[in-house]
Amino acid sequence: MKIIEGGVTAAAGFEAAGVEADIKYKNRKDMSLIYSRVPCRAAGVFTGNVVKAAPVLWDREVVAHSPYAQAVVVNAGIANACTGKQGYECCRQTAQKAAQELDIPEDAVLVASTGVIGWQLPVDRIMAGVEKLVRAKSDTPEAGQDAVEAMMTTDTVPKQAAVQIEVGGKTVTVGGMCKGSGMIHPDMSTMLGFITTDLAISRELLQEALSEDVVDTFNMISVDGDTSTNDTLVVLANGLAGNPEITEKNADYDKFREALGYINMTLAKKMAGDGEGATALFETKVIHAATKQEARRLSKSVICSSLTKAMICGHDANVGRIMCALGYAGVDFDPEQVDIFCESDGNRMQICKGGMLTDYDEAEATKILSAAEVRVLVDMHRGEAEAVAWGCDLTYDYVKINADYRS
């Protein structure tokens, strides 16, 4: 697998654009387009929140029932959630407009929104934005960059990644982009994420690969414990790489799974590290757990704890907070068997041995916990399973951002 520059336009046949449409923000890009020159196999995973945004309802139908997908239209600033029939009608109108402009079927258009919940979208500006997007679309890296920037809300950095693999003697590219900074506690994927590939693969295996992979990537991150109404992760595969179509689980399928896993993990970590107000990516790895599910629950419990997140913010090696978070994870274990280490920049320090505080150097521990990427390693001494979860520190700025988010 070769890591390359780019995002959704890296794979053959994909174009993108990002434009200003004045949806909510002024003087910045706020609408995106992803377009494939040929029809795509589509797979998707969506929010587990009972309150689902209108675009989620629309996209679930397209992924489940449309013969293929060929375009995605995204807006930032207004989530089109809790908007009833009017919100769903806006999705239909957006898809219809994009279909007309791109000369593709209406049910081949996916739509996505992110931003304030409860507001209705300005349909006239959305329609005008679609026209601008179609005129601006291109297969250049710059167009992909514009697209990812245009779907940012409180994100501070654009998030994209791309890789290449060899499948059936052909070079296959997988690229992706995502956005998400707050209201991040996925129950399937991320806030908004889009993966493109020129791989030829059956629809069934594409969906299976995506559904299985998010369990250990996007579902293992949390910023604030809030599962969004708009969570959407879609993969589009147009087959232009020319490889023999993957229709069974073989070595080629495994190569794709590895590439997809890398893209998903990379994007997920970028989101966790860019949590609203965050100053550090906070990773917890649990090793030697009895089962994989146990390891997942323990690691995610630690990164979700407000107290451990505040601990990382204050660079304070407060072992009790980590032990507490492990203890309420719903896993029955012997606390006196637990060892805990903190790590960053190649430095490691044991801060807990056998469930008890070690005689560590506080100044050195503070130095380790002051890095931009901090890891807590938990050894359960129960088995061979392991899992990793990613979060961020909890800072004063998180409250400031969300106290006046609508304005």
C-alpha cells in the first residue's frame, strides 16, 4: 500500500468542487460536490440516533434501492435535521437539480448537510449553489481540497487521505474526506465522510467491507459523547481501475480492506484530534483483554470520560481517573492486575502497576502528557485481545464554541 497526496479526486474518474453559496456562512465556501464520470457501486452507514436528519433518510434509500450512485451534494452551516416534510422535500429538490445539471438520474444523487439543527435550508441558494458546483467541478487535487474545505463547520483543518494498492495487476486508488469536530460520538461512522475508489467490486462486498471496518475505526472515536443526527459515511466505487471485479473474499478483497481501513482510521484520528477546542489527540490502547469487545469497551470508556479528557488538558497524570473510567465500562476484571502507561514522542512511563500508583516523576509525566498526541496504554493481563480508541482533551474553548454555536 502506497500513501499518496489527495482525497476524493485521487481515484480515476472522480471530480469535485467547493463553492460559496451563502447558506449560513459569509465569504467562505459552504457547498461541495463529488461526481463520478461513470455510475458507481455505493455503500453507506448512517447514524444510530433515532432523530435522523432528512439527508440521512434520503441517502439510506439511495444506497439501499437505487441501481447506482454518481454524485454527492453537501452543504455546511445548516443540518436540515428536525425539519420534517419540508426538509425531505429540499433533499429531493437538491437531487433533482443536480440530476438535471449533471444529466444523471435523480436517484443517483446523494445529499448531505451539517450545521445547526432545526433550521430550514434556503432552497433558492441551494439550487444556485448546485449550478456553481457543476460549473466548477474538476478532477484536480485543488478541486478535492475545495470540496473538503467547503463542508467544514467548526473544524480547524481539512481532513483527507489517499492510498494506492495493486489489485489484479491494476493500480487501484482509494481516497477520502471527512468533516467533524463537535457532536462526535459515532454509532456507525463519522459526522460526514465520503470515500471514493476506482476499484471494481460487487455492491454486497463493498457494503460488507464498510460495515465491518467502521467498528474499529470511526466507531472508536469520541469528542463529546454526542451522536449526531447527521452521521453519514458513504463509499463510491466506479470500477475505472479496470481490475477484475471482486466478487468473493480473496487476497484482492483483503488488500482493499487494508486500504479502506487505513483511510477510515486516518480520517477518524484527524477528527478526534481536531475536536472542538482540543489541543491534543488522546489515544487509549487496551492490550491483553479477554475479548475484542471487552477491549473496545474499556478503551472507549477512557477516552469518553470527561475527567480523563480534562486530565489530558491539564497534563496531569491522575491515575485514579483512568482506573475509574475502566471500572464503569461494564467489564468485570481484577483491578489489581491492571498496569497503565502514558506515552508520547517515543517516551513511555508506567504510572500504575497492579492497580496501584507507581512512584513516577511528576515533572516527566507532565512533559509526556503535554505533547500534541498522547497515548494511554492499559494492560489488563486477561487474554490476547486489544483495541484502540481515539478522543481529545476537554478545554474551556469547547464550552465557548458550543455556548453560542447557532450565532
